[in-house]
Amino acid sequence: MKIRPIKVDDLVEQYGFGFPYSVRGIAAEHEGRVVGVAGIMYCKPPQCFSKLDDEIRKFPRAIVEGMRKLRELLNEQSVPIYATPDEEESTANTFLEHVGFTETICEGVWIWRKQSPI
């Protein structure tokens, strides 16, 4: 499993389309195939995104490494980053909590604010 910077083609491979805004993020690659992506889409306000194939769940260390790199990227931002969990993914809220997002008063809207290093 390799964690590397994201490329536009990775988004097309995971989502079936590219994003209409600039992005920064990471991709998890296994045997030449992208099995997960995560990052920030620079719209207003900036949005965090992630999509993981079931295959990556066999590699918990890669997930932890990916979350660490995502946290670093999020902490580089000078403004809050928002996220909305995929309602069809039962672990989405847990994933957001593990990354460090907190739920806002608006149900289904999560926010990242710069955090102190651990």
C-alpha cells in the first residue's frame, strides 16, 4: 500500500468525474490501483472529501497513515474546513471524528479547526 499525493486522474477513478475546483490531497494506491482518496476541495467554504474502497479496510496501518497526512494538510489551512458524511457509509461519522472534525449545530455538517500537534 502506497500513500502519495493525489492526481486529477485519481478523482476520476474513484468518483467517475473530476472536481470543478482545485484540490490537494492524498491517494492510497495498491497494486497500481487507487483504493482511496482524501483531501480538500478549495471551494467557498473549503470542503474535505474522502472515498475509500472496501479493499483498503484490509490495511488499517495505511488508513492511519492516510489520516495523519490528511490532518497535516488540514492543519496547514488558515480557515475552517467543512465536511458532510456520506449517509450511505455507516462509518463516515466515526472516520470524521478520528480525523479530528467536530459536528456543528447543523446536523450532518462537520468542521475542522486548526489543532495543536499531539
